Amino acid sequence: MRSHISRRLLHTTQSLHHENPLGLPQKGSIPRFQRGLPNKRPIRGVSHILAVSSAKGGVGKSTIAANLSLAFARLGLRAGILDTDIFGPSIPTLFGLSSTGPPRLTPSSNQLVPLTAYGVQTMSLGYLHEDEAAPVVWRGPMLLKAIQQLLHEVDWTTAGIGIDVLVLDLPPGTGDIQLSIAQQVPLDGAVVVTTPHVLAVKDAVKGVGMFAKVGVPVLGLVQNMGLFRCPCCGGETAVFGGNDGVLAMCRERGIELLGDVPLHPSIGEDGSRGRPTVAAEPESERAAVFMDVARKLAGKMGLEVS
């Protein structure tokens, strides 16, 4: 029988050795954290890796990432999502897995077994938290080692044959975690999420520039919360301003605007109930936007979809 990882192994306020911040049982010696550029290697059992990023918090990046993973699954792909936001993991809440307990470990290699919801395999540091409200107080070496463990010590093959596409929900910003991921695994590309607000667009430009510096292609941009349609009169309002700035940025940098997700209360409510829009309201216009974006991304990554 596969064992569960003990929650006491990861405690966000205690001092843990930075070589094994997730507290995984180790067979043999633990490889030491490498200084300098790490060796880039694929994630076992994963065919394609897509990063979903925003250089600014609060633009709905995790909601977009969750719905894209579900859209890939609806298109007939074996999909997974990895939450790499160490300080603010959202995937357990979005997929309704906050109270399921810690993941199991494979008996042979002590790797984490993903938790599955709505046909998508998921992994997040949030599953290992003893106290969901407790902050993660880690310095750089521990943080980067945790990312290394999440990338390479999760068994995505436990369902039998691995997955076609793994969505990485990146934390906001352009710092250590983003750079570490780009240097450690071969990314097929990245999607940048922004709202039409001028400050969000300015930060989105920085996000695009970061991926250019590390040699990761930006497959497109998703505008979130672009328009609000009044349920009473049907009138449309650009709550965060018009999308002229987004269109200009895409035009200047040769980036495709993949889709425009509306500002709608159901999207937030679906996520808070642990059933994102593509799963909760698959026939809605909102879900159709996510499906269309996923089809475009699948084509850019060379994936055949139904």
C-alpha cells in the first residue's frame, strides 16, 4: 500500500534543511543544490510543458491556468497542472482539493502522486501544508530546491501513460522561481495573462521581456476581465479601461491575443467552490473562450485535439 506523506514533514514555520524542503522520504543521499545554471532536463512522463505567467498579481492568472488545463482535458488531451506559487498556492482551492489530505508517495521512489479532479492531474505545495493559513517563510536556497522537487519528484505516470501537457501556474513577478523553472525544464512556451488596466499592461511587457531573455517563446497573451456585461440591460462596460494598450503591446511585440475572458461573477464563484468554469459551466460563453484559447495553444505546441 502506498503511504501518505506525513504533514509534520513540511511545516511552514519551522527550520528545515534547504536540501529537502518538502520533507520527502529519501532513499540514499540527497543531491545537493547546485549553484550556477542547473542542467535542463525534461519532466518524466510529460510530453509538453506550458507556463502561464503574469508579472503582476491579482490579474486572475491561476484561474486562467486552471481553466486551460480543464479545457485541454475536454479536448481529449491527458492534462496536468503544477502549482509553482510557493507563497500563495491556489490550485487546491480552485480544484476543490484543499481538504483531501496530503498526497500519497510511490512505494519504489518516494515521489509525490498527483491528486486528480475533473480529469486533470494536479500537484501543489498547498497539499503539504499542515495549516492552510500559515505563511511559507523560506529563503532563496530552500525556495529553489522546493521548485526543483516539485518539478522532478512528482510521478505524473501513476495513471499509466503520463500526460500530454502540463500547465505550470507560475507565481506573479519575474524573479527567482520563474528563472529557475525556465533554466531547469524545457518549456514549449509561455502564456502571459493581463487585465486591460494600464499598470497591468506595463507589467505584462516586463513578463514578455523576461521570457525573451531566457529563450522561452511567448505563445500568446490572454486578456482577463476585459468587459463586464450587465445581466439586466445587456450593456457592456470596460471596467479596467479599454484594451487599446493590450492591442498595442501585442502589435509592437508580434504577440497573438489568444482570447478575451470577460469579467463575470460566475468565474470567481466557480473557482471559490472548487469547480472552475470549464467544469462547472462547460456550455457557457465563458467556457467557450477558454476552449478556444486551449485549441490555439494546442496547435502552437503541435498537439492534436478532438
